Amino acid sequence: MAPFQFWLELPLEMRRNILERLAREDLVTASQKEMDELQQKIEELEEKHEEMYITLIRLSAKKGKDEL
């Protein structure tokens, strides 16, 4: 049997359904990957925001001491 001969022996509608399902699964996988990447970026931004906030508090405290 030639490679992929079984594919050609499947009814056209069945082949179409299989290809559509594979395409949907690829889209879901791609979407999940994008969501994971966005979640990673959000977490990184939250960490930077927290670091900036702590720095701002320290600078404000230092400025308050300098004024005394």
C-alpha cells in the first residue's frame, strides 16, 4: 500500500471532517499558547509594577528624612 493510500480511500466527507477538526485543534492550541504568553507578560508587568511601587515608597521615605 502506497503511503497515505488509506487517506485516499476514506470518503471525502470524512476527510473534510478530519481536516476541519485538526484545523480547530491547531487554532485552540495556538490560542492557548498566546494566552500563556500574555499571562507571562502580565505577571512580568505586575512584578515590575511592584518593584517600582517599593522604590517610590523608599524614595518618598528618604525625601521625608532629608526634609527633617
